[in-house]
Amino acid sequence: MMHAIKGMRDLLPPETALWRRLEDQAREVFRLYGFGEIRTPVLESTELFSRAVGAETDIVGKEMFTFQDRDDSSLSLRPEATASVVRAYVEHRLWERPGLTRLYYQGPMFRRERPQKGRYRQFSQIGAEVLGSGEPVVDYELLEMLSLLVARCGLRAELRLNSIGCPADRGRYHQALRAALEPVIGGMCADCQRRMHTNPLRILDCKVPGDQPIIAALPAIEEFLDAPCREHFAELRRLLDAGGIAYELAPRLVRGLDYYNRTAFEFVSSALGAQNALLGGGRYDGLARALGAPASPAGIDQAIGFALGEDRWILAMQADAGAAGQEPLDACVIPVGAAMTARALSVARQVRAAGFAAIVGDGARKLGKQLEMAAREGARFAVLVGEQEAAQGRLILRDLAAGEQREIPAVQLAEHLAPAREVAR
RNA sequence: GUGGGUGUAGCUCAGCUGGCAGAGCGCUGGAUUGUGGCUCCAGAAGUCGAGGGUUCAAAUCCCUCCACCCACCCCA
């Protein structure tokens, strides 16, 4: 049998209704905060990602779907979208448009990892970026917007927040970490011994119980922030407190992409498995410059953004909100006898023209079977199109939940269906 | 890339001290003509993940492979 390839899957009803609910909510929340939509290609030059995300990162180093095009150029399916958004920002000189650049996107991303719960090779992200300002208030509004989205989707999620400083701060922090680890690294797990050389920050993320006492004693990055970074973080925290946005300081929170600096955050959910990050993001000042933006005017390459994993978000919605996603069906139009089929189809057109969702039964089947089907499909009303009533231009409208029915003039059908809408909302 | 778990009907799974392939749900039909949800009856549907081995006999024991899931890693 043909099968979807590893790590890629079909999304089916009723779950797809949940996806649409998330995407509708996200679009609405983004609209409230003045964001516009950007759609970028799924395929980009491999170089874009090695320059933006970092050639040494796992994502670029071993997780991209990369291939040689016929002209020998190297192309990759995008593993994330920030790089593309910033490329577009630079390519179209979006900073020359009035105001800050506020963009959101939605679409599939690709990483060739081993699949597990909440992690697939093709997955969907929704993200947003604010480019053109480094002010803490921008960071604040982004986080406020995200907590609104979390609330609107009925999720229980916790905001974890950190500042990872600027590159110079991290350089000093790296040195201090290495110095502190030198005497004790021999007693740590094999992964940490490897990370010591590849990416010492990741040691902070280690989950091996035996390593925890050592990790707890390591210096925190906070001590190494320079004055501007320190002040930026302090101001953001003041704004969060004033805005009533709850968060937990996460001094060990690091981000896996090279471009992040200063503000780093994620929303985690306990409803997920090991992959518990619903969304992650942070500030990435300087990335636009690295991708070719000019040096002036000042601030054009300052930016912050986030990406949320839709696949994980849906898992959390199913767990937290118990959401099943079933779309309400207003009416099932039932031809009583095959001879009534054409008339039933016409009635269904009339119902749909009035904005109600309707399906049509199979007139070849017995009335009882058709009613059974209508009930199972979750229809609010059954509309019986029978020969006797049809002759007088009338229909039978049956309320399936109440088990009551009455005969009505066919022309009044739409107004009698109105209660169906109230139930749906 | 590494480790563990699981593969039996459309779905969820039982059967695994070798002996005729099962249940629940779902699906189709019926319980007399144009009235559903409950109930009852009947039916369709499986090369038991694939290949090999042991045996009179393998879903069951052994080997190899494959797929999926979970975890590590990494990240959204």
C-alpha cells in the first residue's frame, strides 16, 4: 500500500477543524495588533539558512532537506521562516515603508529529524516578526499578544523568559562556563562532555539527574549582561509586571538558533510529551544586517519574533480544551422516496443559499435509515421532502434533538432553521 | 544518528504455556408500507507487517528485514 513518507502525515476531519480554529484565532489576534501577512517560498537557497540560522547548528548541519538543482545550485526546504522573512525585508527594503514592519506567516516547515510526539518532518508553524525597533515595549507587546492567543485557544501554558545578552556577553559567559566546567566535566554525562566543545550553553538544558547539582552551581548568564542589555531586560520585566503578564524567569533557557540575542522566551505546556515547547522566540538584532541590510538608518536591523508549532498547539488544545473540532451541520434534507431527489436537491440549495450547512440523504434508502444517518452526522434538523407535502408546497421540519416535527410552507424554511445557528454558536 | 515499545478486521484491541482467527465500536441489511437516537437479529470485512527457519501443526517459538510509536538528541 502507498503510504505517506516518514514524518509526514495527513490531517483529516474533524481534527482539521481545530487547525482552522487556531489559524482563524491567530489571524484575528494578529489583526488586532496591526500585523500584515507575508507568504514566502517553501524553497530557498541553502546559503540563506546557513547564514541566518547558523552553519554549525543542528538544524542546518544535519536536519535540512537539501538537494542540488539542475543548475548545481544548492536548495533547501525551509526549516523555519524567520530567515525568509528577513530576506524579504531586505530584498524589498521594507524599512522604507512607514512605521515598523509587522509581519506574520503560516505554513509548512521541514526538518529531517527522527519523528516523535509533537515532532514531524513536515510541520506547520505560525509566526510573527516585528522589524525596525529594539525597544523593550515591542518585546512586551509581542508577549502580550501571545498570551492573548493562548487564552483565546483555551490553553494552559507558561511563559518562560530569559535574556541571553548580546554576542559579546555570550563570549564572556562562554569563557566563564568553560572555566567553571573544566574541573567537573569528567563527572558529567557523555552528551554534556560533547556539548562542552560544541555548544556549552546547551549544557544548561541537560535533563540527566546526576548532572543537575553541577548545573545548578554554574554561573547564570544574567551576571554577564552588559549595562544596555541589563536595562533592556529590566524594562521588559517592568512592562510585563505592569501589564499583568505572568512569567517565570528561566536563567537556563537558551535558543538553538544562532541569530537570537537579548530577549529569549518560550511558552511551555504540560499537556505535551517531551516536546513541550508550544512556541519559542526572541530578539534577533543584527540578522537583517547580516543578510545585507544597510547600516543606516539606525535600528532597521533590530527585530524580534516568534514561531509556534501548530502540530503541538493542536495536541495541547485536544488535551487542555478537550476540543474535538466537529463542524456543526444545520440540516439534513431527506427525499422520502427516490422520486423526491430532485426536489430535495433544490430544497438543499435553498437552505445553503440562506447560509446553513446541509447534506442531502439518499432517497433510495428507507426513511428510517436516512433519519438514523442524519442523527449520526450530527444534523440539528431533518427536512423531510415527501410527495404528499410537496404537492401543497410544504415540507416537514424535524428537530432531531427534541424529536418534534411540524409541517411548514417550503418558502419559510430558512427562517425556521434560524435556531440551528444559535445552537452552533 | 542511538535506545525502548508496538505491528491481528476501517478504528481500539484481546488471543502469544503452539491445535479451526475473535470482541467492542464502525459499516451493510432486517425486526411488514412515510419517522432516527435504545434494543434485538443477520451479514460483509483480516495473505495475523514482510521474508525465512523449527514443527505433523506457527498470529503464537527462533532469525532477518520493514513500518509506526515513544524517548534520547534537537527544537516549534
